[in-house]
Amino acid sequence: MNTTASSQHDEYRQAFLRHLPKRIESLEQRIQRYRRDGWEADGLLMLNDDIQRLAGAAGRYDLVEPSQHLLTLEQALGEHVAQRTLPNPQQSDRMLQLTAAVAAALVARPVGPARIAHSEVPPPAYWRRWAGDAPPPQAALAAHAASPAATASPKATGIARRIYLLSDGNAFATDLSKHLEGEGFEVEPIDTLADLTELLMNLSPHLVLVDASRMADILAVGAARREAQQRGSGQRIQLVALAAADDLQSRLDARRAGADSLLFPPFNVPEVARQLHGLLAPATEEKLRVLIVEDDRAQGLFAQSVLTNAGMQAMVEQEPLHVLEALESLHPDLILMDLHMPHANGVELTALIREHASFKNTPIVFLSGENDPEIRFDAINAGGDDFLSKPIRPKHLIAAVQNRVRRTRTLQQQQQPQQAEPGLAARDEATGLHRRMYVLDRINEALATSAESRDAVGGALYVEIDNAATLRERMGLGALEHLVTSAGRVINDELMDQHVGARINDTAFLVLATNLDDAGLDALAKRLHDGIAEHAFEAVGRPMRLRASVGICALRFGFGDASALLNTAERTCREAHASARGIKRFEPPKDSDLDEESQLIAQLREAVDNDGFGLIYQPIAAVQGGQDAQYQTLLRMRDAGGKRVAAATILPLAERAKLMIDIDRWVLTRAMSVLGQHHGDSRTMRLFVPQSMTTLAAREQAGWLKGELAANEAAGSCLVIECRFEDALLNPPALAAFANAMRGDGVRLCVAQFEHSLDATRLLDTAPLGFIKLAPRYAAADASPVVRDELRAIVEHAHRLGVQVIGHCVEDARAAATLWSSGVDFIQGNLVQGASGGLDFDFNSTVM
């Protein structure tokens, strides 16, 4: 993978990760709704399709554990789709457990690269001070004192912020504790309420964090915190709780306990740490600005003094007709408005303020002695946010102002989610279009929204400048860049801020229009196409005309993530380039247009392009027991109706469609990703990956595999390439050449479906095999004496050559006993465990 492709892959991955928790939450809500209100056939099909796409995308981005849970969930749904049944409540609960497992796997997964929390470098020759020839100590000389290095908050305060963490010692709490300590916090893990109470009474922390596992103790923790604050030195103790679920009871308990913040799953260690950091080391904020509109000078000065003493900036305006000027001068966070004033009353002023674009969302709170409910209603109806009665106690006035401003700011933050990513929504100065990551995020949001409806509107347009390679050769790279940038400005002008667009690569642009139906998308595509064709461009001092092709892809067809939609739109754009019109809309193949084989081939091509395949795994257990985890990877795919397509059907079609190498490499890439994810496990994992002879005989295959091993940092010894016996006999020299080329990397070879014959003996003697996997007939419980003699001969011959033997398709104990008595090394089959999406088989329990 080259640098550009790797960078794009990382961008797509980050965009997918940012929105995956929301997609999983949406899946969970849909399953909960179906469980409560009853399942529907169409809803079941749509849910299955959505999960299949998410599983493929999660696997593509190396999210091994989430993709395995999604695959298991897809298998559960796929059985109902194939059998045309609807899940019962127990099966629905199992599906909810799987979605929770996906969410938990996302929480446990680190978001960014690993970071060293603390490191120190000793001075030169530091270790010689303990040697016999160490020089005598000398005073260190310095011309002047160095300026102290700036340290990150919270260490910049000089006092470590102390946190008490109440939990049951689970993995998330442990990871969070380590992360916080790396940030400079002093974290004290506590596992009992009694210990926490005792510590609170003796040494006050800055914050108490209650993990979801101890949410049942939140009320008692709140009471202990209040008592500690009353008995202590007055230091404020923050209380934060992690809820096990977002439900009303958790919210009530947290409020009754006086929690300062309540966080809901799915949890993410860096995000939780950021929230705690914000509570303990809040950024320096400007004072709250309050404009008091009050014609009574004494009343205005009273409110001003109360708010000023509370740390706010308060300004009194006694003349109602000068309110707009005061607003422009102060730009307040809140307006405290009297109701009855000369020249203009509070209701009239509020209506005028709401017509001013800059202050239409500024909170307006009325402060008046008016008791007439009709007049109060008119005040609120004119645009007021609250009504306070005179006289009012100072603390009530302070609380009302602070709470109203806080709610307004929270609402503004929720309405502007992109602020969490600085610069993400910024535009490219040269074209006026958005940044690519911003558009990818918007696409992922749109896909999540459209997942539940086949009638969803909106789509993406892929716009590519035609004949760019010719233009580059004729005019040079600089001139081409100038032309493409100019085309970007044309596209931006045509979008008129109604849709979002970005330059996606050197010569192409991506536009997202979420509110257009098919006719609207066609009209927008024509406008962009014609706008570029009709524009008078200029390069190298002479006028130029450009032509562009436009591919249209509607959101309703469903895609796992932005990358999958982008690939489809790009492919459609290439097809548009070959058409006279230059515009083409993506349409999935219809059943009536293709016969069954053509449909499957089309689905195979689609799966290759958009990661529509999946892997399931079957354990291969050692007969005498062993520490290594071994699995065979099995390719799976479902047709348009949700029915699972067997590998025996897929592979011949792939050979005829010349897709075999692409599919084999997909399987290998996914397998190496899985091995990379389990690299640090205490138990070594080995995967047996079936490959076709077509792929193994390809001249560049060994070099490609070496490169992928290096890129994934995967150990070759954990990979076993499996080839069918019949295929191996067709080209033994190519098989031997591949095995010898990969031997130095530790990759071994296994021949499957092995049967006794002269050709088999010759292959075993000449090819550098590591394993053979026996044909199913040797695992039959009623095998004849001749077959059993062949089995013993194969095993003895293989063992003499150092080749290990695997008994395959073992379905019952009698077959296992026959294989065991013949001396096989491993067994595989449903007796051990059926194929599934998990990699959690207990290999210690399989000793025969």
C-alpha cells in the first residue's frame, strides 16, 4: 500500500470510527423497538443488510473484535432471513447482548496511537558512578539558571489533582486509571464504599469518580461527599458517575446524589479523561455578561451588585430606547428585562431584539412584580425565556442567570458538533469547498440516518475532470493543478452553500446532497457537468475548455461507510466517462436482468470492491492438548436475499470471472489483520488460510505476501497457506516454488483433502509441507479396514517427513477415536466446535 493510499485509508478509518458508536446505538434501538412492538419482515431484511455492511467495514479497518460480534449478529439474523422466520424475545435479547458486546469492544479499543506516559533519560556515563574506576564527583557549573520548562495541565498548577475511583477493578477502570496517572493526576482506586467513606473523611480529593459497576452506590457516595465537604476545609469535591445505561433511574439517582456530571456508554478512555480534565482544570473563561434593562435606578443597581459580587460583568441600561446600542456594546450572554418601562415596555423590546440576527438566541429573562398571567404569557410569547418575580433573593437571581446561560451554551454546543474537531469544518481557501474529512464525516452521518429506510433521499456525486493525464503531459503539473482548482471554484459556486463538497483527490471532487431525491440529484449533476463544460478556463496564457464526468450514488442503497459509497460513486463515474452524456446514476443489478450465475458474479465483484465478504473461524484442536490457538478461516457471503452462499459455489464462479486472486488476497489481508490484533496475546495464534492454485502460481504472489506481512507486522509462523489436494497435483512445481519462497518468512504450507495414492506420496516427498489435512472419508466412523490401513500409512509417512496431520470433518466421538488411534496430531470438525465468528475457543479443554 503506497503512502497516499495508506493516508486515505487512515482518513476513512477515522471517519468510520467517529460514527460507529452512533451506528451501533442505532442498531440497538431498532432491535429494542422490534422486540417491544414486534418484528417485521422488511425491517429484519434491512437490519441484516445494515449489519452485514458494518461487519465488512469494521473488518476492513482492523476492528477485529467488533467485526466478530457483528458477524455473529449477522449470522443470527441471516438464519431468520433464510428461513423466513421472525426472532422471538429470547433471540432478540441475544442480539441486544451482541450489540452491547460491540459497544464494549469499542470502549476497550484505544482511539489513538500508544503514548508513553512518562520517561526519563539518565545523564551521560550515569551508570559509571557504581564502577570501580568512577571519577570523583564534581560540582555542576551553570552560567545562569535555565527557565523552567512548561508542563501540561494539571501539573502546571504545582499540585496533583487527586481522584478517588470507586469500581470493581474492571479492565476499563484500570485503563482509565493508568491514562489519568499519565496525564499527571493522582488516582486512588477504591473497591468498597466503606473505604471510600473513610478516605473522604480524612483526606478530601478534588473529584470522586463512580464507575458503572458501582452505580448502585451513587446515593451513598453523594451523602458521604456532602458530609466530607461540611466537615472539611471547604474544598469543592466534584462527583462524576459513569452510568451502566442511559435510563431514567440512573439520571434520577445521579441528580439526587448531587453529581456534577453523568456520562453514558459507550465509554472511551480518552474522552472520559477529557471530561474529567475539563471539570478539574477548566479553561479560563470570560465573565458572564448580563445586560440589565431597568428604568428604576435602585432596582437596577441592586441586581448589578448581586451579579457583580457573583463574578459576573453586569451593565444597567435605564433608557429602553437605547437598548440596541447597549447590546452592540456589551454583547451579553443574558438580558435581564423589566416589564413595565416608559417609552417601550419589555414585551416590545423583546420583540425588537428577536428581530436582530445577532441576538435572536440571546436568553431574555423577565424580572418584574407583575402577577397577571396574561401579561406574563405575552412576555414569554414575545420571545422571553423565563419570568422571575420581584422581590427575589440574591442567591435565586444568581442561580437563575447561571443556569439559563449554561443551558444556552450547552444547546449551542450540541447544535455545533463539528467544534469538537478544530478546523474540520474549515474550507479550502483556493476553492471555497470543505475539507475532505468534513465531507466524509457528513456522509457517515447521512448513512446512519438513512439506514432504516429504503426510501431515504439524498446521495453523493463523484465529479472527475476528464482526460487529466493527457492535460498533464501536454501542459505540465502546475497548469493542471490550476485548472482543477478553478473547476473546484466553479463547483462551489454551483452548490450555493446548499450542499457540501470537497476535493477528493488530484482530479476529482465529491459532493453530498442529503435533501435531494433522484430527480434533484440528476438536476444537480447536470448543473455541475454543464457548469464546468461552459466555463471559460485559462491556463498557460490561453483559454481552455474542460469536460467532467459525474457519477451519482443514492444513499438509500445502503453502504457500510463513506469509503464504500465513495468507491461505488467513483466506479459509476468511470462508467459515465464512457457515455455520451457524461452522467450516470448507480443502479444495483435487478433480479430480472440477470440469471442466477450472473447475479452471483455481480455480487462477487461488488463484494471485492466494497468488502462484502466475511470470515468465520473453526478451531483446529491438538489431540494431546496444546497452548497454541489454531483456526481455519472460512469465506462467507450472502446473496441479495440474505441466504448464505457456500464457498463451493463462490469459488468456481470466481475462477470463471477471474476474481480468484482478488478474493484470495482479500482473505489473506483480513487474516493478517486478525493476527496483528492478537499479536500481544499470551497464547500464540495460527490461522490456516485456504488459497487457490491460481493465486499461488501467480509470479508476484510471494512478493506481495512478504510485503503484506511486513506492513501488518505479522509473524509468518502464525500463517499457514492451505491448498486443495486436487489443485496441488495440477502444478506441483509452482506449489513447491511458492513454499520455498515463503519458507524464510516462517509461512508454512498445508494440503487439504489429502488422500492416499502414488501422486500423493510423490507430492508429500517433494513439496516442503508443514501439514496435511485428511479427506473426510478418513473421519468416517464406519470406515472400512482398507481405509483405516491407508490412514495409518499416511500418518506414518507424514510423521517420518516431519509433517503434521489434521483429521478433518470430525462429527462424532467414534470418528475422533479412530483418528486418535491412528496417530493424527489435530482434529477439526463440529465435534470440536462449529464455525463461528468468534476466536474464543478454549483449547485447554480438548485433550482426548
